[in-house]
Amino acid sequence: MVGGSKSLVELFKDRFEANSGVVHVVEEVGDAVGVFEDIFSSEDVGRFAVARLPQRFGRFFAGLDARDVGDNVAEADVGITWADYGIADTGTIVEITEMDRDRLVSSLPRIHVALLKKDRILPRLEAMAEIIREKLSEKTLRNTITFISGPSRTSDIELRTVLGVHGPHSVHVLVFTRW
């Protein structure tokens, strides 16, 4: 337990939602279909893009009333990505990508939906330090590490916060308790 009697999932959910994000806790992949249907219908989604999803999601989106835009990420209403880690005490998801297209799927569409396994939620930001060190030392093309703590936000000189100006106006995280 972190933060008193709360589990990492509960703390992550509380903190992410405090940053205007939405967390859906589901047991397994099959349980996520209803969540996607709700998001797609309430947000009027007609087109989506996916990046770095596990194979078990191969046919998952076939039944949804929307079309996959493939590499045309700028046309997508929603981007669906795999979150590598979550950080409970800040309510942050972490995505580690090598390809620009994969990074754009989480930052370009007006809605971002990230999928996260419960056992990948770390208690604190400090726990990411060793992981980041390892990723940056790998001999890959390049690694981009993105920390996402809710929708894009900006403020004007009068400190009025506006969501979604430079990225998604809505961010959902599906936390899978069983994989």
C-alpha cells in the first residue's frame, strides 16, 4: 500500500483523475470492449489510430463503429496506445517509443486512450530512474520517453487553464487488473 491504505491502482486513479484524466479499471481485455464503445459513442469517434498494442488486441477493434486510419494519425479522433508504466503518486503514464508515429498517436488526436497493466504501476517517480537509465543506454535508433498526466493543458497570463490546446483534450487510461 502507498499513501495510507490505498493500493497503487487506487492512488494512480485518484491522482490521474485529479489532473482531469479518466481511469477505467477493468479485469481483462474482453472487459474493455464496453469501455471503448462508451468512449467512442460519447466522444463521437469515427476514426482511430493505434500504436504498440500487444497481439491479443489484433481483432479487438473490428467490432467498433469506427475506422482505423493506419499511418494517417492526423485524421484520427482517438489515439490508442500501450503505456509502458504508470506512476501512482503523480498519476502519470509513461510511454517509451522509438518511432515518431507511435509518439504522435498519444499526442495528436483529440482523445488519447492508454492501456496499462496493473503490475506496471510503480509507486513513485524515483522508481523510473533505473528504467530510464537502461533505456537511454540501449543501442536503438532513439528512445523518446513521454510522461502523461492527463489532457494537454496551458494557461494564459491570467492563469486560466485551458485543456486540449496542444494535444488531447481528453485522456483515458484502462488499467487491466488481470492479464
